[in-house]
Amino acid sequence: MEFFYRVKKGDDIRLISEKFTVSPFTVIKLNSLKEELYEGQVIIIKKNENTYTVKVGETLEMILNKFNLSREEFIEKNGVNFVYPDLVINI
């Protein structure tokens, strides 16, 4: 599912990602974002059914093992090599 979202005052990529349960990397990549978001900006949100929200206490290694991913695959799908609680990642 793909839709448009108009950025509101105080929004940032992390907030929007959590609100719509999408990966921050997907939002950045899909919209070719290189700068901060601004109020009124229209961005594309694409829901991916292959996402997972990191839970408290989970490490990157635990997630790699849980989903049988290599570190390289994880970085390619998410643009980062770390996780933190409530981060939505592509699996």
C-alpha cells in the first residue's frame, strides 16, 4: 500500500516511521530525502508487509539470527548496522 502524507509541525522521520509502522530507511530512500523534513512537505509512505518492530532488549545479532539474515543483507535493506527499541526494520 502506498499513499501520500503531508508533514506536520514537529514531525521527523522517526516519528512518521513509527506512526505508520514503516522503516525510516524506506521513507528516506523512497522520497530521496537529503535534508530535514519541513512542515507542509508531501512525502510518499509505502507500507511493506515484511517489517518488524525491534523490542526492548533485542540486539542486532538476535534479529539477524531470528530472521536468518546476514549483516550485509540487513544493511542493504535498512541502511544502518544497528537497532534500538521501536525501530521498524525491513526483514
